[in-house]
Amino acid sequence: MSDAAAGWYPDPTPAPGVPTLRYWDGAAWTEHVAPAQQYVSPAYAAQPVGPTTPDGVPLAHWGWRVLAYLIDSAILMAATMPLMIPMQIHMQRRMDDLVRQVDANSSMADFWSVYGSIMREMMYAEIPAVLIVALYAAVMMRWKGATIGKLALGLQVRLRDRTDRLPWSAIVVRVLTFNGASLLPMVLLAVGLWRAGVLLMVLVACYGFVDGLWPLWGRDRQALHDKFARTYVVKTR
């Protein structure tokens, strides 16, 4: 079994007359057992039932996670749009002023000064939106163990060997490495550190891309932010 992937296999030490499955964690047999659906030969070469937690709850497929993310994004967009409309109107007016200055043959120094001021204001406006998203994720995971999108699809965020409420330590790490990852480059851009801010924004975008796709090839179907927080997304129904 030393080369076998983690999963459920026929129990190497079953009770007499009771065929069971036992969870192999990739390195050793665990104490977690489950009744076998039907008798199978207790050969170690048998295929695992599928990726689950040690207590037998299936890990969520990548597609379910993406769909839950889209639902949450739609909810958050609808909730934050009224807050963003006044700032968007203000930004449009500032951009119109900038266009008029260019038409009036203002110096390039004036152009970049005004443009930089507009960009800083845009970043200041985005920071509250990111904080709202992070707060939403943190409160929902502590309260219900999942966001609204995940709850609608029967998904749950949990620790590997525990089914009780998520601890704040795991929630904070998960939120910072997922929802809050874009906050630092926005802060750098808002205070005028353009080069550092743009570079960090590119790195955060690359991280977000890899993070979102990681469950496709990870044997535990964890995203990178799950690995940092030691959390798993499971399908409860």
C-alpha cells in the first residue's frame, strides 16, 4: 500500500463476517471504517471508492466550487453595487475633467498628476468592497460553515478530521489567502507606490489563477487557500 493514493480500500483486518472499508491516508491505515456496499475481495490493488474525508464525506468537485463562487459573486455584486454607484459617478466626472484638460493642451505633468490622483481615488474606493467580501466570507463560514453559494449547492467547509464549527484561526487564514489576497496591492496603489503595487497585483493575479485551478489536480481537491488553512470543501448532499 505504500504507493497507493489516499482513499477507501477494503479493510485489511475486517471483523468476521462483516465486510468493511478502511481509510488509507496515503501513508498508513487510519481508524476510520465504513460498511462496504457489497463484498469485494480484500486485495490491496483494489481501486479506492473516491476522494473523501476520513469519515466518508465526499470532497466537492471543482465544478461545484466554481458554481458556488459564481453565485456568491452575483450576491456580493448586487449588495455592493449601490455603494459603488456614487463613486463611479464621481470617477466619471473626474475623467471628464481630465479629458477637458488634455483638450485644453495642459502639460503632460498636469495630466499625469491628475490621472494619478484619479487612480488613487479608485483604489481607495475598491478597498471597502474587498473588506466587505472578506467579512461576508468570514461571518458565513463561522456561522454556517459555508457561504450562501456553497449552502445552496450542498457544500460545506470543514477541517479534515473535524465536523464541528470552523475555528477562527482557520477562517482568518482562509479569508486572507483567498478573499484578502488583492488587498495589499490596492493599498500600495492607493498610497502612490505604483511600481510595487502593479508588480504585486500581477503576482496576486497569477496566484489567484493557480489557486482556482489547483483542485483539478490535487488529490484532496484542495485549493491553495484550503491548504494554507487546512480546510476541505465537502459535498453533503
